[in-house]
Amino acid sequence: MSHSQSPNSLVPIGPEQLPSTQIGSDEQFAELAQSGAFLARLQLYTKGHAVNKKLVGPGNYGIPLPDDKVNDLGDRVFIIPFARRPKAIDMSDKDAIIVSYDPKCEEFKRIQVASAEKESNCMYGPSFLVYEATTGRFLEFFCGNKSARAEAANLYPFLPLSQADIDAKAAAGRDVSKLTPHPAVPVMLTSRLVEKKTYSWHVPVVSKCDDLAEFKSLPTLERATKEITAFLTVKDNGVERAEPGDERAR
């Protein structure tokens, strides 16, 4: 390197002079880039620490990151919903977070009742496994408060419906005469502001996405199957006691 060349300057080799510099597909690298074995969250922000610190805008969706950071995805995101499960979480003790996935168990029922109390740090509702367009990541979208639970029902029709799902509904006594198997359908998530006399907050809004061009890539069947299986696998009779920072407990 000459004395006049900055140590921070780019290497003067054009890309046309180089052979292929990568082994592996974008899909493989997207999977490798996910930190640890835990599922990160897709979250709608409206107020609180992250908004106050200007880590993310109010009414924007984001992915909480380590070291008090947020990947701000903007005020609309495009997702593909792949699976759902019931979830209740008690965060009243940050050192002993309790998560339940079984609505019939006493712990789930306790959290559900406690969630009605102000500042109980308890939440319950549908939890979705979604694939996000810009990051190429599988994330959890948890509809744990009253407003989100109300909108969650609008996300159900976009989930994939297999023949096994239809058979299970029929076995439970549901009318399945109008149901046919279909793949997952892409969705756009936006938000709207709800205003009361003394306070306001943002709620999610679900609408169909008609343009797959919003997605930089799509997951392979192998990867989607792996993520769905992991998401729906519940241990310890549906109750987990998670350590602080464990993304499964969020």
C-alpha cells in the first residue's frame, strides 16, 4: 500500500476481476444469521422505553434486538403467516417469566384473569409464526392485548389450511363443507391510532398483500416445515419458566 493510500480505502479490484466469492444460497445465509435457537419477535410499538429513546417510531413495527436496540421496519410490514398457537405470559417477575400454551391448564387461566388487572404484566392471546419480507426471518407475532386480539381474527384466514386441519375441524364437530386446502397467503400489517380522552395507542391492521414482489425471497418447504414444527412443539405440559432474555418468553 502506498503512503498516500488511506488504510480505510476500498481494495482497488473490480468485481468483474473476481471469481465467485460466496458458497451457499441466500436462504442458507438467512437461516445462519439468526442468533441462537430462539424465535425473535415482530412487535407493534406505540409508546414506552423504545419509543421514548427514539429507537423506533410510534406506530411502527420492529424487531427487538440485544443491547437495547430495535430493528425499525417502518409503519407497514409484509408477512406470510404460517402457524398459530395460544399463548399466555406472566412477566410480573422479570427473573422468572412464566409462559403457558395450553388454555385448559390452570396457569394459563390464572394469567388470563390477571391480564384484566392494570399493570399486571400479564398477557394472553393468539401467537403467530410469520415470515417477514425484508429480513427473510421467521418471527413471532403475539397478539396479547385486547386490541390486538380483536384484530388477530382477521389474520386467521390467511394461514395455510391443510387437509389434516380440515379433518381435525370436522372431528371437532365443525362444518367444513365450504373449506378447501390452500397455501399461506401474504399479508400487509399496518396500524391505526385509537384516541380516547386521556390517552391513545396504536392497534394492528391486517389486509391482504397482492404483490409477492414485496418479498426479497421466500422460504423453502424444508425451512418452513422446520420452523412450524419447532413453533408448535410444546414441552412441560404447556408451561415454560423462562430466563430473562429468552426470546421464547416474549
